[in-house]
Amino acid sequence: MIVFGTVAEAEEHTSAAVAAGYPRLKIRIGGDPGLDRRRVEAARNVAGDNVTLVVDANGGWDVPTAIGSLRWLTDLGVAWFEQPVAGLDGLAAVRSASPIPVWADESVRDAASVRAAATLGAIDGVHLKLEKTGTVAALTEAVDTARRHELEIGLGQMDCGRLGCATTVQLAAGLGIGIAELWGW
């Protein structure tokens, strides 16, 4: 995860992640669009074309800002745009304009919210977390719902350190999910 910071910090964190062999990096955006663009550009320059970049705004932008960023995100080869805006209607508006997949995180907590987002046509993928669903059974139901709606699926955890990472890895393996965000100390 390339967290908020300066362009130099984005370069430094990307360089360390590439050296460690990470094939995919998530860059936190959603603040100043100009600075965010320079940070993503810096990460792409350091990472090269062999590392997948994704961005996550955590719902931090409004619809016009998110739509306005789509061209440069596409030009930089971003694989997906996670939670560009808050709310399902906003996600649907961004998705309708987006050449890259739009994923939900904060807008999906359980099977019902995954179904609502998919039915509205608001998303292409979901980032699900055990902490949000509450139980392994509820997480499994949300994953099954996403699969029925042919959504991409990633699992994550909420900065729970090594225990959260270990749990996420086990859940991803058990549920047959190839994308797991491992973050924490």
C-alpha cells in the first residue's frame, strides 16, 4: 500500500515494494487530484509496466473529480479504481464513464449491499473484509453473491496487523480468491 504523502515518498515506498517482489501495488488517492496524479505517475515510473497498479480513493472524491481523473488513470495503466466516491449512485455514475473497472469497498458490507451495488450496475468488483461482514458465514455469503453477479473479488482486512493478514490469507485460500490485500505491521 502506497499511503498518502509526497511524490518522493510514493517513489520510495514503490521502490521498496518492487524490490520486495510485490506484483501489485495499491496507491491511496482521494485528496488533492493534482498531487494524487503526480504520486501515481511516480509510482508507475518506478514500478514499470510489470507491476499492476490499483488506486483507492476511499470515497474521497466527488463524481466530477473522479470522472475527471479517469483519463490519466487509464493512461497510467491503472487496473481498477476502488471506491472513487461515496454511495452507490455516485459509483454508478463513475462506472458509466470509466474505461477501467470500478470496485466498491466502503459501500459493501454484506451480501445485501453487494447485491444492491451489482443490481444497480455500480461496480465491477468488490473488496470484502471479515471485519465488515462480521462472520465467516456472512463473508462467504457476500463472496457467493459477488460471484453470482460475476464481480471481481478481493479480500482485505482493516489494518489488523499480522493476525489480520494471516486470517485474510487463509480466507482467500479457502474461498478460492486470488486477490488478498495484506496490510499491517
